[in-house]
Amino acid sequence: EVVPTCERYAVRRLPFARLEGRDVAFFERLMPGRVVTGEEEVRPFNVDWLKSVRGCSQLVLKPQTTAEVSQVLRYCHERNLAVNPQGGNTGLVGGSVPVFDEIILSTALMSQIISFDKVSGILVCQAGCVLERLNEYLEEQGFIMPLDLGAKGSCHIGGNVATNAGGLRLLRYGSLRGTVLGLEVVLADGSALDCLTSLRKDNTGYDLKQLFIGSEGTLGVITAVSILCPQKPKAVNVAFLGCQSFAKVLETFTTCRAMLGEILSAYEFMDEKCMELVERHLKLSSPVAESPFYVLIETSGSSSTHDEEKLNNFLEQAMASGLVTDGTVATDDKKIKASHLRERITEALTHEGYVYKYDVSLPVGKLYDLVTDMRARLGQSAKNVVGYGHLGDGNLHLNITAESYSHSLLDAIEPFVYEWTARCSGSISAEHGLGFKKKQFIQYSKPREAVVLMQQFKAMLDPKGILNPYKTLPPAP
């Protein structure tokens, strides 16, 4: 059983109102049949995907329209009731579940596709659309979503935008800050902000949507998204390689970028420990010979013969120059398998016990030094210390596993991991956000003046602090 977050982290509840019978009655009148009460029914919404944090909410609301979200927030604002917006609940920093008894506002039923323009490739949809469903819909029209995550089967596009999710396609299509064209957001007092434009170019005043992208539900609830989708590539190829050292992984990347150019869509790496865990817990097998490091390269383009030729030329050169000891260019079945290996590392790690997860951006040359230093620092006190991630974006996922949660192990990891990252001018959160678990470490990546400005934005947009409290920012003095 997961210890309630407030107990484990000794957080104090802010003076929000407590839920009463009249509140539940109001919500049941507003959306009959879509109000969830009862300990057992609410339980899954209270615990995060990693089973590492747990709240004590007694109420889940499932609105279907922006108007309903608006009415819910207006009521909660008047009553001073705290609200926790929740999408697919696949976050990894405790941002998507309550800390105390906040009302959970689930976007699960807001899953309508509003429009899709085949000429411009612009999709407009509600925030509760599941990423994989959107991708399937677009593929039928000859397009794809500009992002791809391991959690695609359950994460919502609204949650992706709220956390500025990165993932496997960022190298090719950039971040959501560039591909999201417009948003519809409901503010803390219930007023709806319609910035749902479908224009690539719009230079009229401040770009307000950027405030909400990556704000983790603390400034407003995203209800609809307008997003630019790339054409579905006619040819997708995957190469899986084995490298003898991290220096070779880096050199391979330089060669790969030079030789594959515009068709390179992903460059991922994982260490041998990751492979070992995926093989042991998920019974997947490596398509190449045992190596200290593995690299997954994905290309996507418009001509399969052209792309295959480029990829094979690259592979020949990488093998001939000793950068790569073993490699395979995957056909369709193997392609799925190779991609699966990388996507399912997170899942394999959960079989190891408790997982301490860190998601950092670093200068590419220093990326793996953090893993080596952490192994040396923790020695036998950790079960495993593994590193993998989006090398093309300088994004390392450092994961430390232990039989169970231990405060002394946490003290050995934090703030060491953040100090190490700050010394290299890195970011302590590359793509997972700060949520509940990382908010007090924001100063390692942002100057005091920036944090103060963020707190002022929060105070202006959510004066009562009812939206996703205890998350993202340290409390204002």
C-alpha cells in the first residue's frame, strides 16, 4: 500500500474548504451519472501510475464539455475548494494525483475530435483524446501526431500539452511549444479563454498559450488543443546497434546526423543494464550481440529505397570504422520489436521494486558521466543504476531501483543529482515537469527572479491557489 503523500513528505494542507454534501449534490445536478464517489471507485484516481504517491480525494468529476469545466471551476473558486486536473495519469513526478483531498477533475470523457484539415494538417480536439487514438485517426488520413511516448495508449493530449511532454519524435518535429497552435483553457475562476486558433502565423500580442504549455494544470485547465500534424512518412526504418563505449555512442551520433540528415527522426540510447532488465522482466530479446551500450535509430522519409540506401551506407561506415560492433536494420516485425525494447524500459524498471526517477538535460558529451558517478556514489545501497534516453536531444533518464522506498537512499541521491546537473548548466527536468516531487528543486535550473515571476503569474491567474496546489512551484513567501 502506498503511503499517503502528505504523510511521507510531511506537507501541510492549505486552508481550502472541505467537501460537503451540498457540493456533491451541486455536481450531481450539473453532470448526472458522471460524478464518482465511494472509496473503492475513487481509489484508482488517487494513486499515480508508478504507485509512488497517493492522495485522499473523495470525489472525481467527469465533465464532457468546456461549459461544464467552467461551471465546476466557478463553483470551486467561490467555495474555495481545491481542484486536481487529471488526464491519463501517466505522469512520473506526482503532478497528476491529489496530495490531500482535492477534487479530481478528470478529462476522460472529453474525447471528441473537433476538426481536421487535410490541407494544412491542423487537428483540433478536446483535451481528453488519448494520444494513440489520435495517431490512429490521423494515420487513416495520411498524417501522424508530432509526438510519441511510451505511455501513448493511455496519456491524454491535454496532459501532454500541460506537461510539455517530449518523447521519441522531438528530434524530428520539435517540442509541443512549436507544434501547438492554439489552446482553449478554463481559468481558476471559471472563465474560458478561447485561444484555439488554427493559424501557423499569428503575431498579435503576447503568446498566451505558452503560459499554459508546461504549466502542469496550475494556471488553468486545458480543454481543447489545436495542433500541427506532420504527414505520415511513407518509409520508416529502424536500426538497432551495439556500441562498446559511450564515446562511440556519441561519435556514432555525429556520423549518423551527417549521413542521414533530414530523414533522422530519433536517436535513442540505453545501457546494458536496461537491456538486461527488459530481457528478464518482459521476456524481450536483443536483436544484436551483447554490448555495453545500445542505440536505436529511426528514420522517416518519403522514399523507402532512398532511405534504406542512406541507412545501409551509414551502417556500413559505422561498422567499418569500428564505431559499431553489431547492428541490424529492422524489417516491419523486427522494427516493432526494436522500438518496443526502448519504449518498455520504464515498465521493466517497475518490476524491480521502488524506482527513483530522474529526467535531466545535459551537454551531450557529459550525458553518461552522471550515471557512472551515481553508481560509484551509491555502491551496494541501490539495486540498479541505469541510464537511457533521447541522446539526440541531450536528455538522460537516470533510474535508480531498490527493493523498497528508503529515505536514506533518497538523501544520498538528492540533492546530489541536481547539484551535479546544475554544475553542468543542465536542466533538472527535461520533459517530465516538476509536479509534486521536484518543485522544491526548481532553483537548480532557474534563477530566483524567474521563480518570483512564475509565482506572480500563478497569483494573478489563480489568486486563491485552488488549481493543482502543492505542485510545480515552491510556495511564494
